[in-house]
Amino acid sequence: MTSAHLSLTVAAGERRTILWTRLLRRATPWLFSLPAVVFVAMFFGYPIVQNVVMSFQEYTTSTFYSGAAPWVGLANYATILSSYLFTTTLVNTALFTVGSITFQFVIGLALALFFKRAFPLSGFLRSMLLLPWLIPLIASSAVWKWLLDQESGALNQFLGLFGVPAVPWLVDPTLALAGVIGVNIWLGIPFNVAILYSGLQAVPKELYEAGSLDGATGWKAFRHITWPNLRPVVSVVIVLGVVYTLKVVDIILGLTGGGPANSTQTLATNAYNKSFVEFNFGEGAAISNVLIVVSLVFALVYLYLSRREPSE
Amino acid sequence: MNLTVRPGAGGARAGLDPRRLPMTALGVLFLAVMLFPVYWMVNSSLQSSSGATTRDWLPLDATLSGYAKAISEQGQNFVTSLLIALGTVVLTLVVATPAAYGLSRFRSRGASTFVLVLLITQMIPAMVIANALYPLFNQLYLINNVFGLILANTAAGIPFAVLLMRAFMGSIPRALVEAAMVDGAGQLRAFLSIVVPISKNAIVTAALFTFLSAWSDFLFALTLTSTPEVRPITLGIYDYISANTQDWDTVMATAVLASIPAALLLIFAQRYIAAGAVAGAVK
């Protein structure tokens, strides 16, 4: 073996090492993220694709034994769209979402403005306000079911002091949705206060000082300084609120189970019923897909809004 | 992302001004209204269900019989929930921490696409996921399985954990990591010995939120279990209320016990909680 040949192999080996190092360096960022990518692909990518597939199949309990899931084309969609329940759930979902978001936001903003004016214990009181948000949703549902109980609930007990007869909050089909919305408002207030409060903190103090010189105080200061500066945070809070509210299942299943007479049935609880009570996974998947399309529309709005604004 | 809680506007001086005590009184009133359901939960957990149909406003005749029954009926379920929540925290951190670092340090088109995907996954209803996971888990024998629930909760927790930690890790000076690599440390060593210790606060915040959401998980528990053997505490509560039980002291005692982690975190980890609440929306 000549020395020239030897040095050539060394060079080739070196080049291979350099190539390998370069490849590794290129791959490193992905090696760090790889497990997360796998998880997301398996638990978000796969289910979304699988739901689309199942929505075109007759997928029922027998599928679990026989493995047979015959293709039925658009039959699942036809069934759910023509069902009298679909309109009801769509209307309920809209009312539930709009009702919850409106009041959560207005009350949340009022409280955030209140706590912005520092006073003794304001920090402590504000953080205690987060408690309802941290408690398991199903535990809150249990408490509210008890509070709203017609015979022995604390709310009717309290109203009784003023001579109001017992109200059937969760058992009357005309009242149940309002009751469920009320509970969801209570649950959402802490989150709204937390985000809006931090948004208020980010409004430069100098603006208020300059504004007060021009006579902008109180409502004027809110309209011309606070609100315009808070707008980006407001859009994010509202869109996130919508997306989170569309997902809600715990509260409704806990409080009413979708009843009475489907008066609190939403897209999400209906999808649950189809798949996990009636074991009709094909129709459940079809409803899920409607739900996902609605959620994604709002997700895109959120992304658009949060991209347009500086993120800090 | 600033992971410490900023003091209120006006700072401590205005916060101690005694002339503002009427505001404090009003604040206490608002808080009392908001926290009344929590009070009522504790109050009725301490009053026997037998006898009167309504409860006293104060638990003057306090009894712990509700708790005794809650622990005897739900004790096993508490252990199950704890196992699931702890398992989820460990697995989520193992997967999410390196990912957060990878995404914050190496910017590329692929990385920003993945961040976008993570943002979107947070908005996908868990119901949709559960609908497709059930058939899959059924084939993999992961129904009625603690590990199956850990996997599902981990998947649900990863996007938030990654986004939260990535925001923090992006603020670590590059020079710090590069100095370690000049000293001969590889990427992995630099990550473990420099990035992880510096990011302690962000990691703790991610861990706390992952724990809380896995502990509170209801939907995966509801859809991916069917037997009494594996039954997280959230399902224990659901079984009570869907059976229209009138044994409210037991139900409320169970709810109080299920809320203990939340209360502890609020008392001992307040700054992390406030930071996480904001990070969730602002990314």
C-alpha cells in the first residue's frame, strides 16, 4: 500500500466523518424534538385521520369483535345532519358559547380593572380568585349540581329567604341551558381576569399620565387609552374562550348529562353519546368532524390575531 | 416571557395606602361571591346528609363521616389518580423539555411549523381525540389501563409544556450554551448541565400544570375505562352525581379531597400558577 493511497483513504474517511458530523449537527434539533413529534403524530395526527376514515364507515361494537367496518359513504353525515337533534345541538352550542364568553369577558374585565387599582391585599385576593379555575371541573360540576338542586340546593334556600318559590334550575328544559351557561361563566371568570389583568399591566403608565394632563380620566381614559391598548389581548382571550368553550364536556355531562330532553346537548356531548353510549363510532366521528371544523375556524382566527400582534 | 409575577401598578406604596381599605372590603366581597361554591363544598362536606333536607350556612355540627365514607369508597381511586398524574408529569417532562430546547435553539422552517402544529393541537377538542383513541387502545389492550391513561394525558399535556418552556428557553443567552460546548460538552451535555438547571422555574411551572390537568382529567378517564379497577377520582365523582345520589356529604367530601392539589398549588406555588395562566394565552 503506497503512502499516497493511504492518505487518500484517510482523507475519504475524514470526509465521511465530516459528512457524518454535519448530518448529525443538522439532525440534532430534530433529535431533541423527535419524541414530541412522535407523540403529536400518534395522538393528534392519527386520531384526526382516523376520525375522517371512521366517519365514512359503519363502525359499531361488532367492529371490535369482527374487525369489519363496511364503507357507507356519506350515510353517517346524512344521518346526523338530517337528525332533529343536530339543529338543537348546533343552536345549544352557539348559545352556550356566546352566552358563556360574553359574560365571562365582561365580568372578567370589570374585575381585572378593579384589581388593577392596587389596594391592601389586592394581590392576595386576585390570586385566590384563581381557585375555581384550578379545581377539577367535575368537582365543580358536583358542587353546582348540589347548589342548584331544586329541593335542598343553597341557591333556592337563599332565594327562599325572599319568598321566591323553589326554581327547577337543572330539571326544567327551558331553564337548564341557562343554568349550565351560568356555571360555565363562573368557571371562566378566573382565566379571563388573569389574562386581562396581565394585559392591563402591559399598558404603559406614561400614557395615563399624559392622558390625565389632557383631562382623560375615568371612562375617557378607558375608552381612549386602556381599550385600544388592550385590544390584542381582548381578541386572544375571546377566541381562546370560544375554542375552550366548544370543547366543554365535563360540566354538561356532570350537571345535566345533556338533558332534560336534550335541552343542554351540544356538539361535544352529542359526539360522546353517539360513540360511547350508543357505540356508533361512525356517527360519533362524523359529529366530531363537524366540531373540529368549527374549532379550527376559530383556531385560525386566533393564529391570525396572535401573529399580527407582537407576542409579548 | 417573563416568568415572575409583576407587582401591581403603583407598586407597594399604593398597595399599603390605608385610604384604599374600602376597595379591599369590596374586593373581599367579590371574592366571597366567587368562592361561595367552594365554601359550600367544604361546608356541606362537614354536615351529615341524614335528617334535614337543607344544610346550615355554617358547619356548627361538624362531622367527618362524609370523609370517612369518601375515603373508604374512593380511596383506591385517589391512588389511581395520583399514579396517573405523577406518571404523566414524568413522561411529559422527559418528552417536552428537550423538544422545547430544540425548538427554541435551532430555528428552522420545520421548527416553526411544528410550533404552529402545537398551537393548533391545543384547540382540538379532547372528545375528537378520544373518539379515535378508543378503537386504537382497544386493539393495544390499553383500555382500563393506567399506562394508557398516562399516555393519553401526556399527549394532551405536551403542547402546553413545550410552548411554555420554549418561551423561557428562548431567553437563555446563546453564549452560555456555546461556552459549555467550547469546553468540550456535546449538545446533550450542554442541554442537561446548562439549560435544564437555568430553566428550573419554567420546568416547575410546566410540571405543576401537567399535574393539575392530568389529575383533573375527566374525558379520557370516562372514555378509556369501563371497569371499577381503573377508576380515577374524577370518575368516582361523576358516578355519584350521575346516579343522583342524595348522599351529598360524601360527594362533597370527595370533591374537597379532589381539590386538595389545586389548593396546595395555589398556596405554595402561587407565582408559578399566575405565570402559567398568562403563558397559556400569550405563548
